[in-house]
Amino acid sequence: MEGLIGFLGGLIIFQSLLFSQVEKPEDSTSSQNLVIFKGDTMKILVAYYSRTGNTRKASQIIANTLNADVDEIVDKKSRKGILGFLRAGYDATRGNTTEITYAKDPENYDIVIIGSPVWNGRVTPAVRTYLIRNKEKMKKAAFFITCAGRPGKCLKQMRELYGGAVIAEKVILSKNIEEGAKSFAEELKKLTSSH
Ligand SMILES: Cc1cc2nc3c(=O)[nH]c(=O)nc-3n(C[C@H](O)[C@H](O)[C@H](O)COP(=O)(O)O)c2cc1C
């Protein structure tokens, strides 16, 4: 019992330490030089997981700007409360998958934009599972993550899990969701419009 309390206490301190430092003071974006055409006819999906709403909000802004479909990836494992929070950090750190549901087939889209919160510097189990399950179906991808300031290796993990062509990536800070999402959407708009 003492061991368990010590472990949980340690985990809480560890997680709060992670959040308290800012790795990059501003949102950051990177994109590869992959030219995409077709403008109007391009079908875009924004698929996201969100525990507390930040990634959902960013997804909706991006989808509205790009006239894209939006799909929520639901984690069937409860992430509520302190236990849910601790399990979330633990599962992300261990690289665990989870049981998910979602409604739209990524195969029907030219580009799939995927959004994940950062958990302990890592991708969420829900997005990990989605990428593993759908990587073969996704023609092109763009990734964004929302976090308190410590993105860690989340984007790198997403890139590696997918293994295909990533047209753009962005770190959006949770204190700056609207601005970050708008600027990423504008960047994607340029990349996806005909020229
Ligand atoms: C379990 C857990 C671990 C987290 N770890 C990090 C982290 O390592 N770095 C960070 O900057 N933010 C971290 N956060 C904060 C979230 O990434 C941030 O609040 C995010 O925007 C939440 O997205 P959501 O509202 O869509 O769930 C963590 C949050 C949770 C619940």
C-alpha cells in the first residue's frame, strides 16, 4: 500500500513538473515541401482525440477553415478524475493502445489531419491506436498536437507510427488554441489549394 501511494505521488509530481516548463515559447510549425493540387475537389478529414476540449476546439476551427469533415476518436477507457488522469499518463508513457470508436473512414479522404493532446511528452493511446489501425488507408497526413508547453516526442511518435507522407505539423499551446489553430489552418489552406 505504501509503495502504491509513493508511486502515485511520484507520478503526480512527475506530471506536474513536466507541465511547468515550456520547451518552446511560441507555437511552432513545420512543413515539408510536398505540393498538393486539386483545390476544391480535395477531400479533407480532421480526426482528433480530446479529453478536455482543447484539441476538439482546434479541430473545429481547422475543419471550418478548410471545409473539411471532422471526426472524434473516442477512447472507451475512462480518463476521468485523478485515476483516469494518472492512467492516461501511464498508458501514454508505456505506449499502450486502447479501445476506440470513430465514425468516418480515412480511406475516403485525400488528406487526414490528426490532432492529439500531449500526454507525458507522448501521443495519446487513442491516436496511437487510430494511426496503427489506419496508416495504410491514409494517403497523406498532417499532424497537430495541443499541449501546455512540453510537446516532447509526441509529433515524432505520430510520424513514426504513420510512416507515410506528412505535409505539415504544428504544436498548438493550450493557452493559445484559437490563434494556433487558425494559423495552422491557413498554412494548410495554402498547401492544399491549386496554384
Ligand atoms: C495525463 C496528461 C499528461 C499531460 N502531459 C503533458 C505534457 O507532457 N506536456 C504538456 O505540455 N502538456 C501535457 N498535458 C496537458 C495537455 O496536453 C493539454 O492540456 C492539452 O491541450 C489537452 O488537450 P484536450 O483538452 O484536447 O484533452 C497533459 C495532460 C494530461 C491529462
